[in-house]
Amino acid sequence: MRLITAENGVQYLHSDILGCPNGFSTRVGGVSTLDHTASLNLARGRGDDDETVLENLKLFADAVGVDPESVVSLPQIHSSKVLILDGSARGQGYFLPSDLECDGYATLSRSLSPAVKTADCVPILLSARDAAGNVFAVSVLHAGWRGTAGNIATRGVEALVSLGATTDRICAAIGPSIGQCCFEVDLDCYDALCSGLGETVELNTCRKGEKFYPDLKSINRDLLVQCGVKRENIDISELCTACRTDIFYSHRRSGGSRGTLLSVISIN
């Protein structure tokens, strides 16, 4: 995964493995001026006015190479719910309101650029290729610990399969999120992860006294492998949002006073 600085000053991470336009935003290169949102905040409700958020979206979309008005980012509810979207969802969440809530979506539409918002949670981008090697479907997932416990990674793969994908032709990019180094949880959170995922969580968690440190990126990688995605087709960012608050927003590190990152993918 490469950290790119676009001509307009926006910094973002790009995964070559996906074979289509994609980007995981950083906090660098936007127009937000508040201390806690500076400078590329990509969500409303964090202190910036709507005009600032939409200008940041335009800057980020231009850097990645997608139409800002094609971006759809629906309200997220920390679930494992994944929806299939068509072109009618274009612009929802930024330019148009939506009554839908979920934490992932998949699409065949070339007029959509699906995206999820994060600030420590794990963003996952998926692309599916046809027999000729062309990307024909994409999916994006917001995998916080609750979504991870609900196996949203598998739900995303299943959504692509329902659209005609085969798991051996699906590629995945797991973006920057809070790392095992900083994700300290109590027994109740660890038990909730284990109750649905069992050994996958146990193998990717270390314990120090009464505290547990799950590796959410590795857990989601292993879940993708278990449902048929080839390990060599999975790209993972090693960057921790809580360690690198110079380039990322971190909900945990900031105590909730922060901007929001966006991860986007598009077929075109």
C-alpha cells in the first residue's frame, strides 16, 4: 500500500492490488481549520460547516480520481449489515439524504463510488474481477469491533458473490486503523469478539494482565481467507491511526474530539 501526495496536496493511501481507483484518506491536505478537524475532515457533525466538508470531499475525490458526486456514504451503525446498491444511491450521504443505515455495501454500478467513514475502525475495500481480469464489482466495509464480531468481512464477500464474483478473483485492501499496539479492551469486549469468531480472535489477541489487545486487521484478514479470498490477494496497511495522529484522526487518542477519515473505491 502506497502513501501518495496528490498535486492538490491531499495525502492518501492507495492499494495497487485492487485494480481500480481507491483511496484511504489521511488528515492531510484539506481546508478544515479547527484544531481537532484540521485539515481533511470528511464528515458532518464534527464541527466543520457543510461547505468545508464538501470542499474536502472534492479535494479527496479529485486526488483519488473519482467523481465527488458519485460518492455514497450512508449512516453507519456498527453492525454487520451489507447492502447491494445501484445507481440510485449516487451522492447519498453527502449531496442527498438517505433513510438507509448499514456498515457496508457492494455494487455493480459504474456511477457509484462507495465509501465508509472511520477514525480507528478498520476500513476494508474489496474488488471482484471477471475471467478477463477486469474489475466488475466492488464493496466497502466499516469493521469496528462490533462489525468484526458480526463477521462483516464475510458478509462483504457474500455480497460480491451474489453479484457474480468468485472468491478466488476477489482482492481486498485493509486500510489504516487502530493497531494491536493501542487497542486495549476489557474482558467483555474480548468475549463478544470470541463468541462469534472463536479461535480466529484468540490467535490474533495478546493479553497483559486483565487487558486484551485484539489485532482487528489480522482478524479481518483471516476471516476473508476463511471465506475463500486468497491470502496473497489481501493488502494490509501496517499504520496505526492512534500512533500516527500526525496524519490520521483517532477517536480513542483524541477522546472523541476529532475529524473523520474516508475510504473509497470505484469500478471505473
